[in-house]
Amino acid sequence: MTTGLFEKIAAIRREPEHIRMRYVVMCVSLSMLFIVGIWLLSVQESVSTAARDLPEAVDKGKDLTGEVPSLNNLFEQSVPLGSEEKKTMRGSEFFDQQVQGKSGSAPGEGMGAP
């Protein structure tokens, strides 16, 4: 068997290039069909599994609708971060406070003239 395979490969190597290209196309096509076949089998299995599990998932989803609050309710109940201060400040004041906290100096100090 092995000797026959090596002899066949040697015979193909002696063929003209267009004949060798036919062998290449045939081998690539067979390999592609094999891979696509395996892929289709795996897709079929995953689709059948999903279809089998779908009714159970729908039932679980229906059970959750009473427990899960709506996004509007969550937004209305939200509390801004840093609410312990209970102080409202403008954006520029907040920025200045953050810069001062990081550098330890007032904003604009230590900067060169524009």
C-alpha cells in the first residue's frame, strides 16, 4: 500500500502541470467537502439543541418578567455617585476640585502664561 502511494505520487509528479493542477483541485475540493460536511453536522446539532431547549428558556423568561424591574423604574430610583456630600456643583467646579485633589495645588498654579 505504501509503495503504491509513493509510486502514484511519483507518477503524478511526472505529469504535465495542467494535469497536476487537476489533482490539486480535486484534493482541495474533497478536503473542503469533508470540512463543510463536519461543519454542517455541528450546526445541525447546535440548532436542534437550541430548538429543544427553547420552550424551557421561554418559560423561565416568562417567570422572570414579574421579578425584573423596568429600566425606567431603575433610572427613577438612581442616586448619583458621590451622594454622601449632597452638594451640587457645576462641571467646572468639579473639574477644579479633581485637579486640586490630584496635584495638591489650586487650578492654574504652576502653569506658565499662555
